[in-house]
Amino acid sequence: MERNLCPVVAIANQKGGVGKTTSAINLAQALALQDLKILLVDLDPQGNATQGVGIPLESIQASISDLIRDRNFQVEGAIYKGDGLDLIPATPLLSRVEREMASMTNSELRLSQRLQPLRSQYSLIVVDTPPTFGPLMNSALNAANQIIVPVDSSYFALMGIKELMAEVEEIQRGTNPTLSVLGYLLTLADPTNIANQTWETLLSNFGSVVFETKIRRSVKLKEAPAFGKTIFHHAPDSVGAQDYLGLAHEVMARLKIGDITSLVSNSRPALAVVKGAVNE
Ligand SMILES: Nc1ncnc2c1ncn2[C@@H]1O[C@H](COP(=O)(O)OP(=O)(O)OP(=O)(O)O)[C@@H](O)[C@H]1O
Ligand SMILES: [Mg+2]
């Protein structure tokens, strides 16, 4: 990693509904609660990450669309500031921008270029990606140093991983040779045989690249976005908060960011931190 430039981590899996956005939001907030300065970038026209941290889509003046479309658009103008967690939002306009990208020069490198000056201002940049291969996904894979691959605990969970890795290899051969997988993350884990089988298969295929933390299926995690809150605001004592805090610790260790020696083992964040966050 270049000196003083923070890592960019994309949460990617073209399979829909595997917990990408849930992981992006709650990992970002968990890291912010560890005194790290985090930028969350929503790169999905669904805008789920944006809404999930409490920004209503109709209130948005500037978004990631402006940064991709207009090289002269001031990047700071699209950042929504929180307490430790900042956001560059997305709106449905981004799907039009994705179509326009076909006729823009170097369109799939623009995100990377636009994030570059921000990398000296944050401890980590987390990018939430859409559930489709295309210019936006490619932009995320070009901008990222590493990816986290959420894998849901279903029978078909592992089928798309090969295609995702083929895309990653293509990007490595082309524009981003050092792109790598930070970790595979089991999500929506429950006590079923299928979930156990998915876990075992992940371990046998990817070994220690699989995060030890499993994100358990929980009602609190499912309902939090409806309130525009991360799990740490909605239910700080829940298993969901515990799981994402555990993941944050593993991510910090793997990326060597933050103060690992003073990690808070308690899953309950200080209320003062919670109150000041972006969605309060
Ligand atoms: N651990 C969990 N427990 C319960 N529900 C969950 C959990 N993780 C995610 N969900 C729910 O599952 C659904 C899909 O999750 P999420 O939106 O995070 O997936 P995604 O991969 O981002 O989806 P998309 O591909 O559409 O972007 C959402 O309703 C979310 O609230
Ligand atoms: Mg999503």
C-alpha cells in the first residue's frame, strides 16, 4: 500500500440478496466505533446503503453519479459527513449513468480516480456494489485494493463465486494487478445443515481466507434499515452487532489498520458515539 493512502475495500458478489449492503453498512459503522475514520461509498442504484444509514434518497443533492459523470465536480460536494462515518450516496439516477458509461472515456477507472485524493483522509473506504456485472461493478473492482465476498448460507450460494473470481482475474490482468480477496464472509447463517455445508465448503475451498466470524441471521439486522439505522444504533446488544464487531476486528487485523491491542471486546458501543453518528 502506498504510504498514507488508506485501503479501498469493495463488498462484492453479483448474487443478489447475499448481505452485501448489510455488511457494508454495519462493517463501516463497527469500524467507525473503533475510532477509525470511514468513508462508505454507495455504488448501487438501489441506494440501499444510503437509506440504510438514514439518508432519504429524495433529500440527496449530489451523489456518486455526479462524480462519475463530471470530472470537474468537487468530490467534497458529494460527501455526507457523520461522526466517524461519512457517505457518498447513490440514487436511482446511477443506473442511467451506468448506461452512459459506455460512451465515456476510461469510465470504469473514474471511480478509482475520484477516490484517490480521499484516500489520505480516511482510515478505510468501503464500497457497496450492485448485484450485477457491468460498468459499476468493474469500477468498484478497479478502485478496490481488496474485496470482501459475502456468501449467503443457501444451497446455491457458492455457484456464482467462480464467475466472480473470473471477473477479478480479468481486472487483475488488465487495470488492477494487485486486487485481491480480503476474505469470504458467511452471511445469513442459521443452524441448518445447508448453512453448515456452505461453511464447510467455503473452508475447504478458501481456508484461512474465510473470515472466522459468521454473520448470523437475525431479525434485528433485517429490520434496522427500515429505521435508517445501523445495527449499532438500532440494537447495540444484539447478535448482529456482536457479529459485525467481530468482523471489524478481523478486518482491522488483516488490513493492519487501527489499534488492535486496544480492541473493545464489548459489542455495546459508547452511547456518546452512537448519538453523534450520521443517522441520528
Ligand atoms: N444476517 C441477516 N439476518 C437477517 N436478515 C438479513 C441479514 N443480512 C441481510 N439480511 C436481509 O436480507 C436482505 C438482503 O440483504 P442485503 O440487502 O444486505 O443484500 P445485498 O447483497 O446487498 O442485496 P442486493 O444484491 O439486492 O444489493 C435484506 O432484506 C436484509 O435486511
Ligand atoms: Mg445491496
